[in-house]
Amino acid sequence: MNATAAWLRGHGAAVSAGLLAAILLVALVLRLDGIAWGLPHSLINVDEYVVVPKAFSVAQGHVNPQFFLYPSFFFYVLAALYLAAAPLLWLTREGSPLATGTFVVDPYPYYLLARLLSAACGVAGVYVVYRLGRVAYGRPAGLLAALALAVLPLHVAYSHMAVTDVTATAIALAALWFVAEAARGRGRRWLIVGAAAAGLATSTKYNLGMLVLPATVAAVYACREEAASRVAGGARAARVWLRLLAARLYGPMLAAFILGSPFVVLDAPHFISDFIKQNRIQDRGWLGYENVPNGFVYNLTPNLAGTLGVVLLVLALAGLAWAFWRRTRFDLILAPYVLVYFLYISTWKALADRYLLPILPLLALLAVRLCVDAVRLPKKGRTAAAVAAVLAVALGAPLVSSLEFNGTLAGADTRLLAKEWVEENLPAGSVIAAENYGPPLLRAEDAGYWAGRGDAPPAYRLYSLALPSPTVPEPTHSLAWVRERDVEYVIVSSTVSQRVLAAAHVYPEIAAFYEALDEEAELVKVFTPAAGEGGPEIKLYRLRASESSS
């Protein structure tokens, strides 16, 4: 036993490097498995239909995205990736790689590149949480935190998606790592770089502006000797701290935010309008959360419990309490941020689990730090065995969930089955009104891009039935509205309809629309996922001739 311990002490760095490499490999495999599922159609997350076209437009030279519900940095990074890949795409694909028609006809490589970017950032986040954990609590805690993040199902799932969340989380972790290094005395450069990373994280997801809290705590540790020296020289303490924090933290963070999203300044009226709109969405909620009585409880369970698992969640909460009890400098950097962030987003009416992604790695880190500290207690041999067993259970459950998620990225999807049926049975040019999360049909206005191609799918005159939102009038879910537009067919998706009907008191007009369809239209086809299939239930209605022409 002593010989083994001595060998480990002598080869600790090599062992750690090997373990870290294995963890990163696990993270990579989990994130690449099924990465191309559903393409060229965005079935895995409807927000991909927003992000990828915006980034492609930026790559074409339209540098103002004219869209500020999200900040812009991810669009620019993805656009740069498209430009870098353009020569290869030129050789392997038909048409100019930056032509609108090329994107409309064959968007596959653009969605795939965006998903690969998310996967790469997911793996990078696993590495960075190791570095952060090593700085804050030692190498064992860093390795265990990296392993936890590698297998967490929410992080694995969003690493498959061409959306901003995992990239923002990776940049936020880098910011925390840099400021933690500054807090332990590595110098002002680490603090400034950390501040810039925090600004870029905020320029990827607005809510990461809350990084200013842990960065400020770290800056106090990093600058206190310099501040004390200046105060001893006769300067006023308040003025000294204001200048130091402005120069080393707030200024670089703000500058990096604007650099990543320059049109928040250059197109300020549009930014302000969209930013207010986004905050209203969070304030009034979205489909599926109308019946949630308490956001704090909901974010604990099902959201946190659903991705961490019950055992790891209990360890995380205990680890958070332990951090407030111990109050090391790194505890004071991380623990208040985790708590304040959780409390803040729990006041929203929109309670999507993805909003918790920025603090998931930190909760995992606090959980494993508690376990590492427990092993150092007296009778550590017996304690170590018990802690190892608990950790095996705590990390095993998320791994199983991640494997189950990846297992869903295979087989048929009802949206594609509906698309095939519509193209085989409905004549081109038919007028169709469809909800989100329905079949990805070709719009008539895009049919020209297929000119000269023998494999062009049928095109349809499509009208969108807008996503409902509480307190916001939504006229499209109305038989009168579709009749005025000579709509022949209506397609509804259970992803929308089930959530509406679960809160019918909030959406009485839209619930009445579904009832009217059942009573007054002909139900032509229902696509329900069979065993081994995924997707929502899709219903296709035909409006009777007298109705659609009246």
C-alpha cells in the first residue's frame, strides 16, 4: 500500500494527464454520437432555425444581424467558421458556398459545422472546469468535476445543438478560471483577460452578465495589495478601488461585450427594442410553464434533479452549504454567484432547463469538492470507500441519462414522416398553415433556388401559426384567419397543442381553435411516433371547400 502511494506521488502528474485525457475522450464521444441527426432539418432544437441562418447572413457580409433577442458573438464566431470552411465547401458542394441559394438547397454542412462548434465548446468546457477546479480545490476535485460535466445529460444534449448555450457556458468557465488565477496572485493580466472573457460570455448569452459578481470578488483579492499601497500613499480608498475595478474589470468586460456585439451600440434602438422584448418573454413566461406555482422549486426539480440526478443534486446542495461554511477565497468567488444566479433565473416565468447550464459545472464542482474534503477526515480509508460508492452512483445516473438521450438520435421522426407524406399526397402549390415543430416543407418563395435541379421537392404556400404567448394577442390560430388566406390544409403539432390545452384557461381562443378544427375540418392524417420513432404527434386537417373559399 505504501509502495503504491509512493508511486502515485511520484507519477501524479502523468496519472492525472492520463485520467484527464480519458475524461475528455468520454466527453467527445458522448457529444459526437448522433451529432448529424435530423440534418439538413433542425429537428433537435427549433432555435437552430434562427441561429444558423443569422450566422450565414453574417458570413455573406451582413454584419448587422438586426436581431438582438440573443447577443451577436456566437453569430460572428460561426460566420468565421463558415468563411474558413468556404474553400473546402467550394470544392465539394455545388454552387458558391456563400450564396443564399446554396444554403436553401443544401444547408446540411452549415448546420453540421454549427453543431460541431457546440460539441467542441462542450469538450472545452469539460477541460476548463478541470482547470478551475484544480485552482480552487486541488487536482482530484478538478478531475472529478470534469468527469461530472462530461456525463451530465443537459450539457451533453445541448452540445449536440447549433445554439448558444454550451459555447456561452464554456466561455463563462474560462472567465472564472482566469479570475480565480488572478485571485490567487497570478497578476493583473489574468484578471483583465478574465474580465474580457466574461464580456464575451455576456455577448453570447445576456444572463451571463452576472459574471460581474464573481469577477468583482476575485478582483478584490487580486488588487487588495495594490490598493492598500496606494491608500498608504495618501489616496482615498473609495477612489482607488473605483479606478482599479474600472480599469481591470468593468472596463475590459464592457469593451469585450461591445466588441462581440458591436451593433448593440451601432444599432442601439433595435437592440433596446429586442432586449426589452426578450425580458418581457422571460417575465410573462412561455408555453408549458403557466401552471408552475413556484419557479424556485421547479428549477430544483424537475430541472436540476433531471440533469444532475437526485444523489448528485443532494451532494451539490450540501457542497454549496459547505462552501458558505468554509468561505475560502474560491468559495466566496463561486458560491454566492451560483446562489444569486439560481435565485435570479428562478424569478422568471420562463423556466427552461437550459438556463441552468452556466451553473451546472459549478454545482458539480462544489459537490465533488465536498467529497474530496470528506475523504480527508479521520478514518479516511473507510470514508474513502463510502465516498467512492456515493460518487459512483451520483455520476452513474447522469451517464445513463446521457446515453439514453443519444439513443433517441436515431430512427424515424414524425416530422419527417409527415413531410414525406405531404410531398407524396398534396399537390405542389397547396396553401398550408402550420405550427412550429411541424414538417419542414419547402416554401413556394424558395422554390426558385431549386431551378435546374431534378430532385426539387414540391413547394407550398405556407403560413405560420405563431407560437402563443400569455397576454399577447395571437390571431393566426383562428379559422377565420386561415379562411381569409384561402388555406386548404392546417398542420398542428402536439409540442404546441398539448401545452396550450394544459393551460387552456390562459389560451382560450387557441384552445377553441383546436376544438373547431376537430368539429369543422376533416382530419386527414395523424402521425404518432411508434416504437423506435421520435417527434411530436402531427395532425393534418383539410378545410372543407365551402370553408376555405368563403
